[in-house]
Amino acid sequence: MVAMKARKGLGMPKVGQIGIVVRDIPETTAYLEGVLGIGPWAVFEGEPVWCREGDKEVTYRGRMALAQCGSVQLELIQILEGRSLYSDVLGEGEGLHHLGFFVRDIDERIRAAREAGIVVLQHALLKKMGMTIEYAYLDTTEFGGVITEYIKPSFLGLPFPLNWSPAARLGAWLAGKFR
């Protein structure tokens, strides 16, 4: 249950992910791994099972790369086809897109955000190789210029700690085998 005490606001957990929109994931991951030593990277490509922006269904195809950097996961996002919130927010540029928070109670948290007057920009479901990720982007750009994301990962229907380094390494290895 989400703590809704005035002094705690939405009771956010620690930041678990930093999302960055890029033009070319292979080029960016090569740089980050080769120059900064960030990696290994799990790279996935596809489209959401469903994606809503307000009451409207939207479609896009994209590529995402995940790597651990200390206790925070880096997510690189590249849109391959279709209109998306990513390009709407950044135009044709690259840069910081969101701060992500791993949660188990996404429906309750979305409800609490709406009750606090925060607009849900996008809510979607991704599935790949037994992994399911439900996410919701909240419009928190007025203060600080960055979107907030709730992320609910599961594997074969069970909660899965995507921000846990050994799990991320396993995901990177599996993604490399199935690219």
C-alpha cells in the first residue's frame, strides 16, 4: 500500500532506474561500455502488448538496453517506428527521459498519483522471453523537467528484481544469446 501521509507525499522508493532516449543503441552501448566501463548490456527489441496515452491506444516499435551502474539501472531507449511519448518529449534530440522506481503495487500507486493531481502520460505492458514489465509514466516535468516512471517487473508471473545486479547480468547474457 502506498503511504499517503502529507510529509511523505507518494512515498516513493529509492530511484532504481535512469532512462535516456538515444538515436542509436549499438553506438551508445559501445561507447558507454568501452569508454566508461558501464555494462554488460541486455538489449531487447519489440513493441508493447498494449500502450495507452490517456484513453488512446498507441503503437510504436523500439529497442531498449539495460545495464547496472552501481545500485541504479541505466535504460537506453531508441524508437524505431511509430509516434511515441519519447519523441514527443525530446523532439529529435537525445537525453534524460525519466527517473524510474521499481514497485509491486503499480495500480495503487497510479491511483494515488491521480488523486494527487498527477497526470499519467503513458501506461503500457511489455513482454519478452517470460519477462513482463508493466510501466506508467507520470507527468512530473513541471518541477525539474523529468518524467517519473513506475516499473513493475515480473518473470513467469512472479515478482522479479530487475534492479538486482546478478539478475541484470543474467538478462544481458540471455539477450546476447537471443539477439
